[in-house]
Amino acid sequence: MKSPSPAEQTQAAVERAHEHVLDYVRLVHGRRVAPDAMALAGLNHLDEPLPRTGCGAERVLDLLHEWGSPATTATTGGRFFGLVVGGSLPASMGAAMLNAAWDQVAILDAVAPSAIYLERLAARWVLDLLGLPAGSSVGFSTGSSMANFIGLAAARHTLYGRLGVDIHESGMSRTPPLRVVLSEQAHVTVIKALHLLGLGTRQFTFVPCDEQGRMRADALPTLGPETIVCLQAGNVNSGASDPFSEIVSVARAQGAWVHVDGAFGLWAAASPALRPQVMGMDGADSWTVDAHKWLNTPYDCGLAICRNPLAVHAAMSTVAPYLQAGHQAAPKDMVTEFSRRARGVEVWAGIKQLGRDGVINLLDRTCGHARTLATGLREMGFEILNEVVLNQVVASIGPPELTEELARTVQAQGECWFGTTVWRGRSAIRLSVASWATTDADIQRTLAAIGTALHRCRPQTRGVSPT
Ligand SMILES: *Cc1c(COP(=O)(O)O)cnc(C)c1O
């Protein structure tokens, strides 16, 4: 028998994958959110010594679906409220599948014309949605961790350049130290990025925050041309943003570089109702935002945005910086990766599906759900620890043991998923509503599940309706 050609093999595999994907997405909205113990145990079926001989691609996909699919967390189903991440917009999920078939290596226009063309369109639309300067550099990175790294690398390169030091030439030894001013609520990935860039904790000045986790403008130290200021749009607990209007222009007037980590919260800028919360952020030098969080594109996709494209280019280019005015940089010179997936295609697809109105609706609707959750939780006896200004709810019911037990009980029950946090010294549950797929019914089911679990954990709780 003639063995199948590469084309036949690929078609057969894609057909099988298509069947399994359809089966998965059909079930995901109704199934439990966290996999149960049996589903997790099923993974053991995949555990074997490195096979000496291979098997057909279809068999591989069958195994993945049979044992892998049930042990996923249903993040696309509308009742996953963990980690400030969203689900996956239909057009973006579909585009990711097509993108896999295209298999473009999105380094240079010459080798991935359509992919890079689409990424540039997506970049333009994102700048428009966020109200950021049209000429900014937009690099599609793996997420905000890497986008923070890119923005801060541009900052480091630029500030040293102004001090007359070429950091690529001299390295970090015997260079005058930079100073980093960041809020005591800065995200851990900002600190990781700074460490990777050779900037140590001793060079950091942590600025105190108010009770919502916003940097206190009145506590800002004197800044200078050797300072990077890291601000935040969207605190991972409270959802609050730093007072950009009060800090950004002051910082830049003193010669500092201002970087904004807005992994999920920067999207607030796209909604007229939410934009006041991030007013003034557009005056910064660099910004980070994730598409895979509130915009609901698949992983992994963050955006590294920089006002001065030359600053990113100088820090990231693999050749001597050559970028001329009006010239578009190649992706490889705007991000850390060289060979890379054209993840921006899925951003284009998501925004094309929603349009500006759809993006606004997604943002406003999820914030509305968060307010409904807060009201329902308060009625159950929770204390809401944050002002629910965005899509985040931090709710306290008592001591850490009860909080943990409640979260575990809800997760085990499978109706919804959220995690716990500590906010200003108090243990709490944290719910982030960031999925386009979350419906009013999902919110009601979530409240009911929390009520049931609470009754189980603390049957004597006052004011609890164990629905
Ligand atoms: C999620 C998050 C990050 C890290 O982003 P990744 O995409 O997970 O790398 C950074 N900052 C904030 C505020 C976040 O919410």
C-alpha cells in the first residue's frame, strides 16, 4: 500500500483535530470549570517511557482529546474568574487555527507578508482604541511580562544614551546606576523584568499607595534624567489605576522615563465610561497591555508599545539600528523573539469581529457583571474590600482558613473558579470578570455556587441564603 503523502497526512490530522475541537467547544460552556479528580487521574494514561516508534497523527490527537481535554480548566466557558484573564473570542480562536495552518515565521515582511501586514493593522487599531500616539512602536510579545521587559529595555537604553553611555557597548559594569521609582503595588513581573535588565532592588524606590492601591502622587520622590518611573493601570486586586494626570507630566518634566504596566487595566482607555480612570496615561513613554486578558484573544499575546519607535529599535534590533523616519520596523526589531508566531493576527481578528462598539461593550459589560457580583456577595455577608471601579471584586468573609476553604469548596464543586488573595492584610476571594462569554446567568450561577459553598463551610453564617 502506498503511504500517504505529506498533504494527505496533514489533511487527515487537521480533520481529526477539527472534530475534537468542535466537540470541545460544544461542551465547554456547560461543563464543570475545574476538572474533577477522575479527569486529572486520566492524564496518567499519557504517561509512558519515550516511545521508540511513533504512531499516526490521528491517534495522537485522539489521545490528546480523550485524556487532555477533560483535564483542562474551562477558561473559555464564562465562569472562570481567576488571574484577570479572559476567554477567547470566536474570531480570534478561529484565526489561531488558521494561523497554525499558515505557520508563518513572522520575522520579516519578505517571509510572512500577510501575517505582518495584519499585525500592523492590529497595531494601528489598538493604538486607536487606547488613544495612544499613532506613530508608536507596537511589538506583539508573549505577554505583559515580556512587554514590560521590552518597554523597560527601551527605557534603560534611552536613559543611558542620554547620559552618554551606550549600554550595549559598555554593559552594566561601571555604568552610573539608574534609579527606578515604582509603586509598592507594582506587579511582580515588572520587578522580574527590571532584575533581568540588571537593575537591582537596591536601586528601587517604592512609593506608598492609597487604600485602593493607587500610587500616592504626594509621596513621589524627586526624579531625574536617570530615573524610570513604573506606573500601573489596573491593580490586579482592586482594579484601580495610578493617578497618571498628577504624575506623568511631572515625571517627564524632570527628565524621567515613564512606563505604564496596563496588562489588563489599560483597556479601560477604550471605553468612554472607564477612560477617566486612566486619564493622563497617554503622556507616558511606554505601555504594556495584554491581548490575552481583557481583549479575549488566545495565549500568548501581549503588546509592547513605545512612543518613540527608535528607542525600542535601538534596544531590540539585531542589526545596527537603521530605522529611518516613516519606515516600518520589522517585528524582530520590536520584540525579543527572532523567529516568532504572528500572534497579532488573532488581535486583528478579535477587533475586526467586535469593532470599536463591541470592544466598549465587552469592557462595560464585564464591569457591570463585577458590580452585580459585588452586590450579591455583600447581601450574603461578604465585605467588599475594593471600590468596584473596574472588573475586579475583592471580597472578605473572615479568617484565611475560611477564605481558603470556601475557594477550595467552590473550585471542587466545579460551578465556577476564582482564587484567593490578601488585600491590605486581609484574606479575601478575588473575582475578575474578563470573559466575553460570561452571561447574566453565569453570574447568577456563580453567586448561587458561592452561597452553597459558604453554607457548607460555615453553616451558621448570618444572612446566607443557601440557594
Ligand atoms: C497579568 C499581569 C502582568 C503579567 O502579564 P503576563 O501576560 O501574564 O505576562 C503584568 N502586570 C499586570 C498588572 C498583570 O495583571
